[in-house]
Amino acid sequence: MRRFVFKLELRALSPAKAAKAFERFFAMRAPASLASLEGLTPGDLAVVARQLRPSPARDAAEIVARL
């Protein structure tokens, strides 16, 4: 059994932080529909950003659909 020095509790992003993360990952304004998604983490945004490398999205709505 492993013992860790720190105990972390990670939570999902708030709607405001999700919007900031969206703008940082995708270099475009976050659409209002992003606020309706619950449980988003930075990892979710990173996965979609990697998916967009070979096949770019047409607009922010398409990115939200992938999330």
C-alpha cells in the first residue's frame, strides 16, 4: 500500500473558470452554451484540443458538442 504526503480533492471547473479555460485552449470566446455543461475538467478540454489537431472545428459550437 502506498502512502502519500498530500491529500487532494479535485473538483470540476465552475462555469466562469470553464469559460476562461475554453478561451485559453481554443483561442476563441466561449459560447453561452458552455455554461450548460457540468463536470468539465481541464483534461476534458485538453482531449478535445488534441482531437482538433487533425480535424479543426468550424466554430465554438462544434467544440462544445465534442465536450
